[in-house]
Amino acid sequence: MIDVEVVQLLVSPSHRLAGRPSEGPAPGPDDERVPRAEVRANLGLVGDRYFARAAHRDASVTMMSVKSLPTDIDPAVDLRRTRRNVLLRGVDVDALVGATVSLDCGEGPVRFSVNRPARPCAWMDVTVGPGAQRALRDKGGVRCAPLDDGVLLVGPARFAILSEPAPRRRPA
């Protein structure tokens, strides 16, 4: 078990980064960060845009490490700009693709299958700043599927790696 901190949680009811980045994000609430998020096994975060969407069932929750935020581009960058769901301090989630992990915020452990990297898109250069897409390459977070019902809370938490990640492929 690793002591970590859930720095931020984001539950967004709408997909705000649709269309062309040059058109800017779609309107939505000023702040979709929440202090508490309900998790449903195989469905995602209750109220989030990817909740229970068949196309996103294996990747309905995104986690990101705070150390990966491109603060050199914008010191105020956070989940509102990266559009990830869970921001963690104390663990490198990008290294865990293929693993099963557990996050316990004090309400009981919630297991996640870490299925693939969350690839940064051209929107990052709009929402964070020029160069953010490149800066986030290979450290844009991970897309996960929740395996349990539970609750995530902002604050101290315990993180466990329950099964080892897949070996990283070396570029040819």
C-alpha cells in the first residue's frame, strides 16, 4: 500500500471538447471539480459524460499524476483543463498500464483495471497552452475501468497495485 493524495476529482456531465480545437470548448459549468465521486462497477463515475457509455466501458475513468501536469506551460493547469477524472499525488499512474490497482479514500477500496494510456489530443494546446499536447505525450494519464462500486474523496488515500502492469513495448 502506498499513501497518496487525491488532489482533485472531476465529474463532467457534458463532453466539452468536441469539434475543432480552433472553435474552443463547448460551454459548460465553470467548475466541474467535486469533493466526492460515486463509482459504479463497469460503468464509471455517476454523472460523468462517459458513465454507462458502451464505447467507454473499458476506459470510463481517467487517472493522472500531479507530477505530469505541464505546469511550466501554465502553473494553474488542473483537471478542468486536462479533462481527466482523478488527479493523484504520490504514484506514477502512467507506468501502470495493464495493472489492476486499488484506491481507498477511507470509504473502502475501489479496484480499477488500468487498460490504456490517455493520449493527449490537440485540445491540450487550447485548454492548457501551446506545447501541452507534446508535453503530455506518454504522461497524459491512464484510462481505467472500475471493477467495484464505491466512493472516491478528495484527500488522503491508500493506493495498491494488485497485479503487475504489462511490460512496456520498446519502439522499433
